[in-house]
Amino acid sequence: MNHKTLMAQGPVECRVMRHTPGPWRVMRQNPSPTTGEWMITGSKPGYLAEVRDCGSGDVNANAKLIAAAPDLLQALQYAVGQVPELATVPGVAAALAMATGHGA
């Protein structure tokens, strides 16, 4: 959706989704496969998330992907800023909408 389309639709609600600032890190907290084996920490004390092994994949890889989220979002936003046409790519648009709270 471009700015002309937004203007034609009338006022647009501007929402800013805030997340815990990066960097996020993966910590192995508990070696038990039935509890939060891998914990995601932010720049402030405490845990953001725990990643459990439910048999659907490599829990360590999943934890690393989740911990990379703030950096991935920043890189994608920068890329779209440099090449605005990227925002029309379905995967890019969907990822940005999900990460920022905009869209369906």
C-alpha cells in the first residue's frame, strides 16, 4: 500500500509497536527438554522468552532466530528505506506488518 492509497482512504491510525531493545541473547538456562531449555534475554535484566523443544525442530536454532529478531527488523527497515520497492514484496510486507503490529 503506497501513500496515495493511504491518503485516499482517509485518516490513518499511526501505531508504534514497541519491543524490548536489542541486543537479544540466547542463554541456556535449563538442560531439561520439558522446560524452557533456552532463554532469550534482552538488554535489561530478566527473560523475554523461553524456547521449548516440542519436537518440531532444532530448539537451539529457533532460539537463535528469535534472539536475532531486533537486528533482522532493523536491517529490513533499512533495506526498505534504501529500496522502497522492497515494501511491495509479499514476504517483506508481511514480515514488517507482523513485526510492527500493522496489518492483518
